Amino acid sequence: MKLFSSLALLGSIVSETLGHSLASRDDSVGFDPVCGSVVSSEAMDLSRSRTEQLRRNFRRDPEDIYQGPIQTYWHVLYANETDDGGYIQPEYISAQMDILNADFGPSGFSFELRNVSYLQNAPAWQLLNLTDANTVPDILAPNRVGDYRTLNIFTASAISTGGTANQTTIGVASFPNFDDAPFPELNSSVFVVHWSLPNNAGAKIPILPASSDYTFLGKNLVHEVGHWTGLYHTFQPNLTTQAECDPVNDQVNDTPAHIYIRELNSGNSSISCDVMPDTCPDIPGLDPIHNYMNYIVDKCRFEFSPGQIARQHEQMYLYRGVQAEGYNGPEDVGY
């Protein structure tokens, strides 16, 4: 059963979420791993209006609320039974789940891995195109488990939200308020490249030179599940380095507005996590470079803000019917 419906909102949001790529990137920086979950400011405004209306008029049968670990199903697309071929060994999945639970611990959400399935499909592993007409009926629908409150994780070597390959897109997720997506499989699913798991899941990073020592630490999945629980990018809707500062930003008061700095996301292991830029000096606050929802090297990302946690609680409760530990129901908490 769907919790709420809004076809008008859907039309403006799904096209943005699964069909928008970052523009005007500076090619002088070679490594630019980005997320495909990009939403326009117009779609964000529609979403906020809808949430405010639901908050004012909220009624729910207590039996329709789920409390407990979020049931999680992992689907490994692979070409062959090697690390570089996408065949993720159980220890990497276990390590990733440990990181996911540790990083979401302060939010009051936990995740229980119920099953891992291995799907040998070399073309889909090489490029999982989420807008291809055959992806949902051939790959997602037969393997997806549960409903909109069940987390399904799909891994592949490359992910596209358009018609061509874009190896810099390392993850995509839908948001809780997209429950009317034309493909329900996308609503309950998160997609990440396998080499973004802890220690790169033993694989080479295909878009870096073989000599590179850059190591992912599992924060990419945390970032994508952050979207799945209702968070936007901290530089939203600033999509390029030429973007103007937006005081509304990600609609969370305690994540300062900032502009994406591509150099901090370049795969350079020597990047410092102690230097706090201020790309929007006319707006209070330094850039939140330690935030999971920013784009920055994994070693610098280790926090959700209190306002983000409050937003996660409300979004998950209103739209997915999932109640976090310590959350007592929808109220205006001022995030």
C-alpha cells in the first residue's frame, strides 16, 4: 500500500532525479566521482510544500508504522568471479554494512542484511543504465524484495542516469517522497559502483591510473542512503563550481550553504580534512566538509548534522512509515 500520492510532484521530480547530470566540470581535475541524485530547486520547493501539508494534516494508524532494523537486500551484478569483475566478496559487504550502521547510529536507524544475491550479467554490470527501457523489467523487478520501506542495494561497475556512460556517476538513490515513481523498484533501491565499497572491494578503480593509491572507505553508500532517508546535497541546488550561493540550500538550517569544490573530491589522498573553506562568505558558516552529503574524499566525511537527523526522522516517518529510535512523531523541529 502506498502511503501518499502526488502525481504532479512526481513528474517534476523523477525527471530531475534520474535524468540530470552535473554540468560544466573542470576537466583539469581528472577524478570527479559524483552522485546522480540531483534535484532542481523547483522540485525541492514542491517537495517542501507537500511535506508541510502532510505535517499539518498527518493521521496514521499506529499499526502502519514500522519500528526496527530496516530490512536490506543486496544484489551484486557481476561479469565474472573476480574482484575487478564485480564479484564482491562477503567480507567487503559485511564491512560496508558495519559502516552503514555505525554512521547511521546517531540518526536512530539501523539496517539488517537479509540476503545477498549474485546476478551474472556482464552488460548490466559494465553499465547499469537506469533510464533504459529494459533495466526495470529485466533486472530490477525480478530481483527487488519488499516495498518502499525495504532497502535494496544494487552494485555495478558503472551507472548511468542518461543514455550514455558516465563513469564519474558512482551512486544514485531515490528519496522518501517519491513513492509514486513509475517504477516502484527505483523507489526502494540504491545503486552504487562496487569499487566504492571499503578498500574498493579489492578492485581497481577503473577511472584512476593503476598507480593511484586512492582508497574508498564505504562513505558512498552512506551518502546514497542519506538520500534514501530524505537528505539533499549540502550544496543543493548548486550543481556546478560556477553556481551562486543559495541561502535556502538543502532546506536544513545547520548545514551552511556552500559551493562544490571539485578539487576536494579529486581522489588525492593528501587532501586535508582540517582546512575549512568558506565558499559563501556572505552567508554564515564554513563549508561542511565533514558531512556525508557533501562531495569530498571519503576520509573527510563522518557526520550528519542534528538538523539533517531531524529531517531524516520526519521524512522516513511521513513517507516510508519507518520510525527511528527516539523519534516520537511529526512535529516542526525547525530543521
